[in-house]
Amino acid sequence: MTNRTIKALVSGRVQGVSFREYVRREAERWGITGHAHNLEDGRVEVVACGEATAIAELIDRLWSGPPAADVTDVAVEEATLAAPASFTTG
């Protein structure tokens, strides 16, 4: 099993539409730890740590989000952060 850690910046209508909660549920479903936080510029930052195929699945889901979201971009970069014990929102 290969682990991967990514940082994704999700743009579009992603605040005020339960996007972070959607990401938390998907992350927990795939056994991913990390966080989803609103940024002041209207984007959501997602840090995700887990098995590489699970991370790929999560990235795919970031593009759709919950029904009220309108995702216009998902910028993903590899990260070298220590894996947290759970997935949080804030």
C-alpha cells in the first residue's frame, strides 16, 4: 500500500453549501485523514493523507461536491505533512 498526502485548493461556489462536510464524509468513507478549511478568498483548502487510490477517489469527488456546489477548479499539489489522526473541518 502506497500512502500519499495532498493539498488541494478548491475554487467556485464551495462555501456556504456544506462542501467541507461533504469532503469530511467522503474522506472518512475512504479512510483518509486531514482537514477541509474555508479560506478568506472563498476557496476551500483540503489536506488529505491516505492510500494513493483513496486519495485519487477523493480528488475526483472534490470536482463534484454536494448538489449546491459549483466547483470551477481543483488545484492539487503533493504535500509532506504528518498524517493527522482524523479528518476535521474548520
